[in-house]
Amino acid sequence: MSDYRIIAPFYDWILYPFMRGIRRDVLEIVQDLKPGRIIDVCCGTGDQLRLLKRNNIEAIGIDLSDAMLKVAGKGKGPVRCLMQDATAMALRDQAFDLAMVSFALHETEWEKALSIFQEIHRILKPSGNLLIVDYALTAATSSAARTAVHVIEYVAGQRHFNNFLRYKRKGGLERLIDPRCFVPVEDRFHGQHSIVVRLLRKRTESQKSEPQRTEDRYDNNAPL
Ligand SMILES: C[S@@+](CC[C@H](N)C(=O)[O-])C[C@H]1O[C@@H](n2cnc3c(N)ncnc32)[C@H](O)[C@@H]1O
């Protein structure tokens, strides 16, 4: 994945002012949950992992970008990250108590985002938790924030922008999350209601059935 080669060394510096509050919210939720094994799926530079580590919480990350992983492995607080594809993780079933995925779903092809959900469901223990951070543009989002999000995604490149537009058109997280697989626990909003930190719990009763793909659950041609 070459998308992050240029931006990776500056990624945390550029995003710090926007991400600080979100990272702290994630830390707070993790501290409350006190999970055993934690994984940050699509961990990027490992910024969230580093904050957890500074607070004595051990976790691992996986990402596909060598440039982002290089940053994660450097600096004052290197964190443990593996190069793996989130759509096909080489990790045991039901191995984790908590999976986190932040700002990766909106920029991924819709089919891949669905596969990431299936994989997260597979590697989570029964009643394990999923913590998602991503765009949630709704009527409550201010128009300034909505415009800013579109500008950021446009600047991120054509592929990112197209995937973001598809994510938005398809209904974003509301469509990606299969309610038969995950139960919502808590939402915290940031960026004038443009970003959600969403905590979910894996449904125990759905253990035996595979998560159903969104395309099977919804009429793909229905207007959104
Ligand atoms: C916008 S960055 C977010 C990074 C980090 N989660 C954060 O909050 O700063 C998205 C990350 O998702 C990673 N990614 C996208 N698709 C992936 C996949 N299929 N498997 C693993 N990582 C992936 C990218 O390499 C990138 O590092």
C-alpha cells in the first residue's frame, strides 16, 4: 500500500489537533472496559496504541502500509504492529477481548470494509467489544464540519475520495454494522457531530451464524 508513503512521517503531527480528544475518549473507554487482549485493526502510525501504552495498556496493531508501520516502530514509544491485511487476518478465532478500528472504514472499498467487519467478528471473543472511530455525517453535523470532511477526503486523493463518497452514499456505519452481530453500547461525537466514537458488543447469540453481508440485507438499488 503506497498511499501513505509521503504523508506517513507527518501524519500524527498534522492530525494531532483534531485527534487529541478522540484518542483520549478511546483511552477512557478502554480504561473503563479493562479488556484482556486488544487489537487496533488498521493501526496506521500506532498513535492510539502509543497512548494506550503510556497508560500501561498493552495492545497490538495490524496495518498494510509499510510507511505507516515504519513510523509505528520508531520514536520514543514504539508499539507492536504486524503487517497484515485486515480483510484476511492471520489471527486465531476469538482471540481478542477488544478490537478497535479508526478512520479506516470510510476510505476502504465497501466490499473490503464488509470483509473487515467479518474478520473482526471472527477474531473477537464472545461478548468482546468493538470500538469504531469514523465519520458519521447526519442531520446533526454542522455544515462547516461537513464541508471540512469533504475537503480533507478530497485532498487525500482520488481513491480515498471515491471510497468516502461511496461510504457516505451507502449509509456509512449504519449500513456496515450488522445489528445481528453487534449491539450498540455507546456513542460519543466529535468534530461538530461529524465523527463518532462508537462502542459495540459482539452478540453472543449470533456466534453460530456468520455475519450477513450488507448487500444481502438491503436492496442495493434502493435510494439512500
Ligand atoms: C486514515 S489511516 C488511520 C490510521 C489509524 N487507525 C488512525 O486512527 O490514525 C487508515 C489506515 O488503514 C490502513 N488500511 C486500509 N486498508 C487496510 C487493510 N485492508 N488492511 C490493513 N490496513 C489497512 C491504511 O494502511 C492506513 O494506515
